[in-house]
Amino acid sequence: MARIALLVTGASGMLLPIHALRAMVGLPALDRIHLVVSDGARQVLFHELGQAGESDGAAALVAAGGAANEVGGRVRLHADRELDAEIASGSYRLDATVILPCSSGTLGALASGGASTLVHRAGQVALKERWPLVLGFRETPLHLVHLENLRRLAYAGATILPPIPAFYVGGYSLDRFLDAYVLRVLDAARISVGEDAALGLRWEGGKRDGARRAR
């Protein structure tokens, strides 16, 4: 059974971690999901999804991701200031760490070795322990500092996976593009996804049946 950390930072795109959490909860291969929602992410949740995110970002994201019944069991919530959480130590083994969305501030902290928050510390642990670290960097256009930080983290072993729509899956639904992106995130994290969950979301050499059904 696998364990993963889902770290949510204050970049736009809160539908991304919601879809990711929903997919993770649905995977029997995942025994534990550690969720951290930064203060910045809480503010973005409020602006993008309304009042639900104003007071408790983690609870709002868990509810939107359909994981409320899993809290305290498979889903463990951590405050970003909780530097003594188990995921802050490399002696607690994870199979992957995903930062989604990854803000430019988080990117800079990771690239410089900063670890003042649990998100930063968990990201640094993933790098030093050399297990998959997937960064859903959410910014555009990119300037030279972004590019340099991305380069440094790629050299350090992180997988840079911006949330770019996979138009080849076809269809017109935003949910479909989000699900296809989350599938790529889980692939990059080396988390096993059943073929039923991936139906119609992978490129099949020109086969468009799944795409037509999605329309």
C-alpha cells in the first residue's frame, strides 16, 4: 500500500487539488493521503470557490474533493505550521509528494533550500530522499527567475508538470481535462491507476472512442 503527500499552495487553480484528492481517495492502492493547505491556498480557495474556503481551507478542500468521510483515516490533515508532522521527516516513508498547485513562492523556497513551512519542508524531504516530487507549477508567463528555479529543481530530481490541458483527450468538459491532468500527476508520482479510471484519458494512437463518449 502506498502513502502520498498532497501539498496545496497559494497559486490559482484550486480545482486541480480538488480533482486530485477525489482521484486519490478512489484509489485502493493508496493507504494514506497527507494533505496540507497553506495560508495562501486558503485565501485562493475563498476567492475561487466562495465562503467555504474562508475559515478552514483544508476542510473546504476535503469537502469539495469528496473525502470528508476519510479524514482521520486514510486522509490526514496537517497545518502548514506543523513542522513536527511525520511528513517533515525522511524517516517517515512516503511513496510520492505532489505540490498542486505550486506557487512561484513555493518554487523559489524549494530551489533555494528553504524550509520555513511544512510544505517547504516536505518538499525538501522528497528531494533529499529521492522519491517522486511532482510540481504542478501554476504561473504564466515565465520570467528568468522562474525558469532558473525550474531548472535547478529539475536537476535536483523533481518532475515539473504544469497544468497544461491534454487537448488530445477530446470533449468539451473542463472536468475531463482536469481528470486527464490528474492522471498524468499520478503517473509521474508512480501511483498505480487502474485502467477503468484511465478509460478514454490516455492517447491511444488515434483512437477517439473515449473522447466521443465524453462529448
